[in-house]
Amino acid sequence: MAVARARTLPSNGMLGFLAVLAIVAIAAPFLLPSYQTLNLSYALIFAIAILGLNILTGYSGQITLGHGAFLAIGAYASAIAQQKMGINYLLTIPIAGVVCGLLGFAFGFPALRLEGIYLALATFALAVAAPTVLKKPAAITGGVAGIILPPVTSPTEFLTDDQFFYIVCLGIAALCFLLAWNILRGRTGRAFRAIRDGDLAAVAFGVNLASYKTLAFAISAFLAGIAGALYGIATGFVSADAYPFQLSILLLVGAVIGGLGTLEGAVIGGFFSQFLPQLSQQALSSINKQVANAAPSVTQGILLLVVMVVARQGVAGLIRSNVHRLRYPVQSGDDTPAAPEASAQTGPL
Amino acid sequence: MTFFLQQLVSGLAAGGAYASLALALVLIYSAMGLVNFAQGEFAMFATFIAWTLMVNLGVPYPLAFVLALGFAMLGAAAIERLIVRPFERGPQLGVVIVTLALLSITNGMAGFIWGYVPRAFPTPFPQNPVVIAGVYISIQDLGVIGVSLLVLGLIYILFNRTKLGLAMRTAALYPDSARLLGVSVGGMLAVGWGLASGVGAVSGILLAPSLFLEPNMMQQVIIYAFAAAVLGGIESPIGAVVGGLLLGVLLAMVGAYVQPLADLRLAVALLLIVVVLVVRPSGLLGQVHVRRV
Amino acid sequence: MALLELDAVTADYGPIKALHGVSLKVEPGEIVALLGANGAGKTTTLRAISGTCNRGGRITFEGRSLRGVAAHDTARRGIGHVPEGRGTLVQLTVWDNLRMGAYTRTDKEKVSTDYDLIFGYFPILKERRDQHAGTLSGGEQQMLAIARALMARPRLLLLDEPSLGLAPLVVQSIFEIITSINADEGVAVLLVEQNASLALKIAHRAYLLETGTVAASGDARTMAADESIRRSYLGY
């Protein structure tokens, strides 16, 4: 047991890598043009959202196509708390997380009875229906017009507004990933993976299926709520139409391309989800507007297929196997140290 | 009473179109245990093909209808063979992701080719209503009901009266035995996808005059089709038809009599999906049976 | 020329090798019994022939190689395989089971007279025509499986344990029918059977499999008389 525990702690090399990553992440907004800083903030927000999706679908094997609905709810929760109750926007972020977490927990109960494809179907319907439902109570949610939020202002003259918001996103993202890492490396994470890799075995090991499945839903929705609140604050405007079911698909695309069932995959996926639509649209905008508008759908679909055919573990999987190859160049000998989760890992796909 | 009957007929008309798409989903689900999330987009694409044939090339309606169906069938059969096949035996998540990729690609391709501006779609039925016993009934609605029932009837005959239908059922239920009897199971799956796509295309073409034709046309309809399929029993073709008609009428009545819910029809469908799946996963007409593989 | 010829045929289920080079022949119109203990590779040999497992080596049927031929195409070439467990299409009627048997055939008139021929051999199936096949008794299902395979007009019938789980009287009548079909219709039969003494009574020749290879072969009567075979496999 002690050995297994030790393996899940980051090695020195890993810590060094994380330190470099942190420095780059903090330095980025001071080196890049201002509009890119906001793009990076969005990428971090998507990374948090995909982290949530990953915990549910990648780690515990429950297919969700309705993650965007929880983002929408988080955004509304934050906007309503700001507008109707006058709560400071930074405080509304955890509030949105808790609201969504509770709703996710509640949705987890009917979801317990929905296996595999049925859950995919129900969450897909949730994603499509959510915008129309959220528009309905116009007195609270602002109806079709939505809710306009005041722009974020930096409290210090050393940071521009965009830089300040980026630092906020970075800090929250770091907390979320630390929380997720902590949950996933322990007993809960093992229970999630056991559920994913075969219910029967998990039950035999004494995992309480129902409570862990709903817990996965709650954590996943909690993270979606936080991402949604940040997303609303970033856009300065919350409207149901900003959360169409395509958003749910975009998040799944990010999760799959980044690598399902990995933490770094969520970060990579966040960047894909933010930049893929933009870049594909820009790349084809020279042809004409119609083609440019259709570009994101086509590219994300094709990329999904490509990933499914050539690298089911996503970009994270590719990186892991390459790192592994560099570290242990001799594969054949019996005395080669056991691969740390890279090659032997069972994944969701 | 008059108003009620009018709502009933228009509900049945919408329901017939939902039933076609639901049947498409059920055909694939009962053959291979997977849900094709791109089914609605396939129908939309075929409807665009019909539109192009009629409006750009001057092909008469019936011929355009048949050609679009043929296109939908061949296209979907090819997609099953070339793209979906390697994932059919893998984890469910993989197949879901692949059909979502197909959804994205099909939707984007339609945007590439035809753009996102909604277009009027021709209908072969006269626009003026008939009066039956004092009730104004739209001929368009009656026509849609008629075409839907005709298609559904043809599918019923195919499965229950023809050798091909029997072979498709055998391949779906008993793939191992089917192979030993000379049935190409893979071929039957491709035929099944083609057939499903053809039936789905009927739904798109029937709905296009009232929904207006654009790449996102089927996005809500696919949810109604899911609800219809789940309500009737996702493994039961007859259930899909019954579920579709019931849902069409239910939504029409909700729209007419329960004003606060009029623009929440999607939520009604969602609720129906969740409640049926939780309370009675086999639906109204589905039977719980052991699948022997 | 032999109807069917296996030359050093191997087969595996993933990492597990089930056949280590089986060679055998079936002549036209012959009944050949394939004997051996559990796990000797009898069922796998049939599956290798019909193309329903990973196989290697050379298999020729009517002079043509079966290399790379898919299971459904093997059936179309004239090999009927009645699998272990019978492969009954339980949710379909007896009639639909038989129709599926004739799936590969295009000679419609001939098919309809063949139904009568089959009902002649298996009158009980005519009585049960419109019943779901799942409601049939084990013996009836075995008859249905054989009848269904015959509807394809095969030149070679692969029978896997037709006696399994059936009462002795039923087994006897099924074996009688197999004999008369073989004699009257000229269908060659490769018979896998646990009940070796029974199989040797109706077979012309027999092969004995041991751990995936042929351990002995010969004329059925000689095999039945062989002391060591009798002691190991016939149990008297």
C-alpha cells in the first residue's frame, strides 16, 4: 500500500516541471498582447470545465453530453447573486460552484438508474433543453435579454483589468486542479476508476456504487459551476443562448483531444476548446464568411475522428508515452523498471 | 371541440415526422445497441439535397424525394462501413464520440455548402384547408400523416414480410448464427444504417416546410425523436411510431392548452425521457428480453 | 478428390493455441466422426473450417482454398455448420428459422419442395411451424438446427455434439435421421461427438484428436475395435 501511495506523489522531475509551468503561466499575461490575455483566461475557464467533465466521464466512466447546462446554471447563479443580492463577484464564484454541485448531486440520483448510452441520451436532451428552460423565468434570469454584468476592474495599478482577471482565473484553476488531484489520487479516485472499468468488480471491492456515482456528478457540476461563473464574468453578460448544446460538445471535444482520464489532458483540452474554433475560423475566413462560420464544426468533428483513430488517449496520452520512452529507452529487458502508469494504464476508451 | 380536433390533427402530423426519426434511431439501436446522435443531421443534409434538386435543378418533387432518400441511404451505409465500424465493438463512449463527430461534421458541411440562412422548402400539398364536419383541417397536415404512415408501413412490411427484413432481424439478434447461415452481418448493419437514414430523411423533408430549412433545423426534432423512441421503447419499432404520434399530440395539446409551458416543449421532452428511463426503461411497448450473443 | 481437406491447420483464441496442426479428409458422401476428450480441439476444428475462429494452415473445400474466406461466404460455398448449442433463433418462428436456412438460395421452386422434404424427415417441425423456436424442446431444437442447415443444400454438414443434453431415445432418432439424410441426399457429414460409441456406429471413418492434433485415425469399425481407444474413449 505504501508503495502504491508513494507512486502517486509527484517525482522531483515532475515538481520541477510544474514549477516551470507555473512561472510561464504567471509571466504569460505580461509578455502577450492584451487581447491574448483574455483568450488565455477563457482557456483556463474551459480547462476547469473540462476537468469537471473529465472527473465524470474520463475517471468515473459516466458519459455526459450536458456539461454546458451546468456551466449555464453556474453563470446565472453568479450573475443573479451579483445583480439581485449585490454580492461581490469574487464571492459569487464559490456560490455558483456550490449551487451547481447541489444540482449535480440531485441530477446524480436519476442518473444512477441510467446506464451508459441512456445517460448520454438524457444529458444530451438536458443540453438542448437547458437554454429554453433558463430563459423562461424572465424576472430572475432576464429572459431573452439576459443579465448584463459590470466589467472586472483591477484593484491595483500594476495590473491591467485583463491581467488581473487572468491572475484570478489562474489562481482558481490552480486550486481546482489541486483539489481534483487530491481527490483522484486517493480512495475516491480509485473508486471512480473501479466504477469506470467495471461495475461488478467495484461492487465486489466494497465500493458503494451509488454514493460514488452521485459524488462524481456533484464534483463535476461544482467545477462546471465555477467555470460558468467565471465565463459569465469574463463575457460581462449572461444569456442562455451563450450556452447552446454545442458548448457541451465543444467541452467533450476538448476533453477527448486533451486526453480523457488525465489531469493534464484537461489543461490541454481547455486550450483546444478556446483556440480551435477561433483558429479554424480565421484560417478559412479568407475564402468567405459562410465557410468560416462552418469551419469550427467541421474541424472539431474531424479532429475528434482523428484522435479516435490514431490516439485514443489524446494529446496527454501521446506526451505520456513519449516521456516514458525517453525515460526508459530500453523496453525489452526484464530489469526495466515498471512503467509508471504510462503504458499499462487502462483508460476510458 | 373544433379547436381540439385541429390541434389533434396537427399534433399527429408533427408526431408522424417525429415517429420517422424515432424509428431511424430504433432501427440502429436494436441492431447494434448504439444511439446515432447524428441521425437528425443526416436527415437535415438529405433535406438539403432534396432542396437543391428541386430549387436549383428543377427536379419534380416526387423524384427529388426519392433521389434524396437514395442519397441518404447510400451515404449512411458508406459512413457505417468506413467510419463507425471499427468502433462498434469498443467501449460505448467511443461510439458516442464518433457519432457526435459525425453530427459536427455533417452540420458544418451543410453550413459550408448552403450557409445558415433559413430557406423556404416546397411542399407538394395544397395550402388551403379542407372542411370536414365543420372542422378546418390542413391538407398539409393530412399529407404529412399519410406519407409518414406509408413509410412506416413499408418498413413494417420489409421487416415482417421479406427475406431481407428477416435476415436483418437475424443478424441483429443472432449475429453468430446468422454468419453460419450465409448472412453477411457487417453488410446487414450497413443496410440498417442506410435504411435508418432513409427513414430519417423522410422526417426532415416532411418537417422542412414548417420549420424552414437550415443546418440546425433538426436540433430540437432529434430530442423529440429521442423522447418518442424512449417513450415507445427504444428497441421497439412499433413503439417508436406509437411514441412519436403520442408525443406529437401531447406537445400540440401542451402548446394549445397549457400556455405557460408552450415554449417549454423541449423541457417536457427532457422530463419525459428522464422519467421513462428511470421508471420504465423498456418504454410502453418494449419488452424486457435477454439478448443472446 | 476429397470434398474437404485440412492440412496442418492451426487455430487460436488470442494467446491460447487450440489446434497445433490438424490434418484430415472428408470424402464426398462420407460420415466422418471427430472424437476426443474435452478440450482436445473438436469444436475448434469445426470452427476453423467454417471460419468462425482465427485459423492457419491449409483448408480446401471442393478443391478451392478457404484461406481468407469469411464465415458467411464459407456457408455460401456449401458448408452447413450446426454449432454447439444449436444456434437456435429463439425469438423467431420455426418457419422463419427454416427460411433463414434457405437464405443463400436463389432457386425458389426447388426451395419450396425442399421444405416438404425436410418436413418429411422432421414431421414434428411441421406441427410446430408457427411456434417460436424458443418454445421447442431440446431435441426439437436440435432437429430444427439440422433441418435449417439442410435447407441451404450443403455438400458438407458440420455437426457439433448433436446428442448434447438429450434423452437417449431422442438421440437415437436424431442419429437415425442423420444416417438416412446422408444416404438419401448424399450430404457428407463431419460429426463431433462426445458419445464415441454412438458416433462410431454411424460413421464410416473417424479421427481421434488429442490436445489439438490428430492422435489416431481409421475406419470406424477398426477404431471401435482398437483396444486402447476403446479403453480411453469408449469406456468399456
